[in-house]
Amino acid sequence: MDVAPRNDEQRLRITEIFHSLQGEADAVGWRTVFVRLTGCPLRCSWCDTEYAFHGGQWRTVADVLDDVASHGTRHVCVTGGEPLSQKRCIGLLAQLCDAGYEVSLETSGAIDVAEVDRRVRKVLDLKAPGSGEVSRNLWSNLAYLTPHDQVKVVIADREDYDWAVARVREHALAERCQVLFSPVHSRLEPRALADWIIADRVPVRMQMQMHKLLWGEAPGR
């Protein structure tokens, strides 16, 4: 008979854990501990965390919780790669919530979020055509969005923008939760995206990646 491992024996492959400022979504600007899990089944054309696709170190959930606690922050962001590609991410999220943190999850939207703890703020990253992964969007995930969640679309060009606006309207996304449009860093002029949103009166929030404005492309920031 198999015996389930204790919580402190459960392990995840971790690329890095670091303390910085949140650069995106509704927690932007808050000191945050980022827990970056290793692995991702997608290969977006504009990905800026390719170093998280492979490698990493196996760490117990208890060790991760101790590391997070050492930084003295309220906010924790579990990210990747695609963190949900590791099944034990679900348990990690719940334990972080149990410990009293404000927890957000950055997910591609290509993996089912049904089991994600409802206390977690999901940031669902819909893939526009310019990502090369538009076919991977799992539209059934929209049913699990709550008002404290966010949908993000990273936009590389006008085609991506038009696609995103159509999806916002088709699925009434702005009535479900906050919707974020973000320009691909160094590919789409931010002012162009701002002008399109204003001209079309789209009910979305534009964001830029504050961490890149502060620290450039440096990993772990």
C-alpha cells in the first residue's frame, strides 16, 4: 500500500526564489517574493523567461515556505515558466494562502485552473496570435475567473490588439474581472497601444512592465 508523502516531503523543481517589486497586474509596486517554478509546455515568441524551461533545483514545499518567510513580505507571486505544469503547485498555492500571504499565480491559461485555491489571485495570460501559441488557449478556464482575478494579453502588433479586443467583447471579460493589455517590450511602442485603447474606448487597463523600466532585462528582478 502506497503512503502519501507528508507535506514537508513534497518537492517542486524551482528555478529561483527572489525578493523584488511586483512589476505587473494589480499588485504592481508592492514588495513581493517571486517563486519561479521550472518548466513550460509553451514556447511564446516573446518569452523573457526561457531560462526557466529547464534545470532548476528540487526543493521541498517546507523549504520554499521558509525561504518566502525570510523576506518579510505580504505578497507572493508563483510564476514560471508555467507553474501549473507541476501538479504540486496546487498544494503550494494553498499552503501559501494558509500562511496568510496575498498570493498571485501567473499562468498561461493553457492548463486547467479548476483546482487552484479560490483565495489565489489568478493572472491568466491569454495568448494572442503574435505569441505563436494562440491555439493553446484553454477557453474553459474563463469559467473559473472571479472578480479578484485578472486576464492579461501581451500585444506585439495591431493584429494582436484587434484579436484581444474581439476576445474581450466576445467573452465579456471586463465584466468578469480586470483586463490588462501589455505591449511586448521593445517590439510595440507603448504609446501606440495607449492611443488604440483610448480611440476604441476599450474597458481595459494598460500596463507596462515596471521591473524592466527599472532594471532592464536582468533575470531574477
